[in-house]
Amino acid sequence: MVFGFTNESKDCLNTRRRGFLRLVFRLARDGYSDAVVCDLNRTLTVRLLVAIAKPFGFLLPFVNGSSLFFFFPFMHVGGAERVHADIVNCFAKEKPWVFFTKKSRNGKFKALFPEASRLFNIWPLLKYGYPLSVGIMAGYINRHKNAVVFGSNSLFYYLLIPYLAPHVRRTDLLHAFGGASDEFSLPVVGELDQRVVVTEKTVQDLALQYRACGVEGHLLDRIAVIGNKVPVPEKYPEKDSPAGLEVVFIGRGAPEKRVHLVGRAASSCKVKGVPVQVILVGDTWDAVEPNDRENCLFRGELSDAGELEKIYSDADVFVLTSSREGFPLVVMEAMAHGVVPVCTAVGGIPFHVRHENNGLLLEDGAEERVVEQLVAAIARLAENRGELAELSRAAFDYAVRHFSGAHFCTAYREVILGPEPATDSGRHKR
């Protein structure tokens, strides 16, 4: 039985015994798979290789004076990446070590991490050196008496957890439910001292997953909800009222974002004569269908805070047509700038965006229906500037009350560092 699971654990845990050679053959035949690597991590051969590598890590001739180890996949532009930097900044005085475990598209968000932290972009060694890299890292961390590890969205982090010593405190952050992290973190959920989620919706989703997979119910008590934070202007940012409406999407061109629906809506608005300019910020060119590109203004990735501030200042409406989300940082940023959010009602969005109160919600469903609703919402706000102004002010007021992050660092420090040592038998008991 995997620690933290009942004897009735369902096969969604994927704990079937599989041979090392059989799994390696699957990787060679089918290509890289997170699920297969998770299976490999529990084989006798990998456990043996990790055990052999651990002493090499233990004997490395340098020490992390902070005893704080953070594991994130990327340093490129992205909402999750900005949150990761915000978290590390809460520990700047300790000078933590940060490891990036996958290849970033660029290093534009590297500067967001505190100067005092040590950043290690050694993803090729971690990925291609597996499983020896896990053993060396585990051996090195285990030698630190008060070691604390924290990770988010990183497969390497979850492969590492089973090989850490009992005294090492372990915490993870799950930005949203429905991606890969909630699946490849499942085998080690019983070995985490604490989990952080951004919204109550993710707690509900995890409760269903735990129940379906036979996870012991008391592990839900280890989940803490900590909302993200964004800078909120001191005063309401007044909007100019030009003839046309300025609509903006900010984000990645990932499949779940369904940016092509924004492109379709832009084309439909043009046909219907709705006075609107649709601006796309991010790596979105390939995500929009060719016939719709002429009706959109592409700004590319923006990492400069001043440029992004100008986008928000000029925008009237922020649109998001995702099929799944946690609660995106860009929605918070838009509301903080008085930009009215028009979003699909998925993930944690409906917990903050209240329909016809501080934004408009779209029913998630068939893509054609989402586009119809989006076009209708844009046309409605373009025609009724009074309602637009009311929603804008309400969005800003909500951001002031909920997104300023007064307790962000306090909450993360309490969760990640945990209680002070109480006994000589080990800091953390599971």
C-alpha cells in the first residue's frame, strides 16, 4: 500500500507492479510520458540506482545556508511563473535556492526572482540524468538538518519526494485541477506535509479525487487555500471613452485557453459592425485561425511591466474563453485596473467574477455557443457604456478588497516553514 492510501485504493493511483525493462521499452516505443516515468520511479531498479547516487549528493562540498529548496519548471513569461517568483520573494532574506526543472522558452521572468536567491537552470542534468539526478539531489537535501522543499508544476519534484528523509518538510502548490500536476502528484500525496491551492474549487476537486482514488480523508486537512496577489492601484484608474471598445486577451496560446475562439469572436464582431479592437498579448499567433488574424492586433509576449501597465490602462474588457482554469493572475490584474472580465465560468473564476456584478460570465460548452455569448457580451458593453463603467468600478473595488495580498507572504511562510521543531525525533511527522 502506498503511504496515505486505503487498502481499497482504486487503480487511478496506478500502483500496479510493472517491470523496469517493460517500462523502459514503453518509453522507447511510445516516446516520453510523465505517467510512465512515475511508474518507473517506484520500480526496484530505480530505487536501487537512487540509493547508489544518494551518497554522492551527501558528499558534495558546498551547503545551502538557507536550507530552503524551491523546484519550478520554468522562468519564462507566464502567470504561474510570476506567482512562483512572488513566493520566493517572501523568503528573500533567507537566500533560498531555486531549481528550474524544464526548458524555458526564454528567461524573461528570471529578473522577478530576488537577487539574493540562487537560481539553478540545470534542467538537462535533472531530466536526462534521471534517476541518478533524483538520488544526488535527495542525498544533498537530506544532509541539511532543517531542510524545507517546495515545488509546483514540476514532475522532478514529485519524483524526488519519496527519497527525502523524514525530517525534510515538503509542500506543493497546485494552481488548478485538471492538468498533469494533480495526476503525477497523487502517488506522493501522503508524503506531503502541506498542500497549497488557490481557490476553494480546487479543494472540492481534490476531495472528489481523493475519494475516488482511496486517499485517506484526513489528508484533506493538509490543504491550505492561499489566494494570489497582484499590485492594486491606490486610486480607481479612470478610463477614457473612445468610440470603440478595446478588448484584450493576455496569456499563453495553450490549447485549454482556446484563444482561437477570441479570434472567431473578433471576426464576428467585424461582420456585425460592433465597434471593437481585439488585442492579443502572449504567444498567440499560432493559436488563432488564419482567417481571423486580420481582425486581431498581436502584441506578442510582454515582460516589461510598463508595457503591460499601458495595455491594462487602455483596455475596457478582458476576455478569457478557457475550458479549464484555477484562478488566473491575469483576471486579477485586469480587475485591479478596472478592466471588466468576460470569462467562461470554469475553475475558480465564478468564485470571484460575479455575473453582472463585477464582470460577465459565459457558460462553458460547445465552442460555437461560447463564441456567440462572447460576441453578445462585447456588443452589450459597447452599446451600454453606463453598464461598462459600473462593472469596471465594481471590478476594481473587488480587487482592492481581495487581491492586494496583505497576508500573502505571512500565509506562505507559515505553510512552507511549518512549526518549529518540537522534539529530537524529527521535525515533521506524517
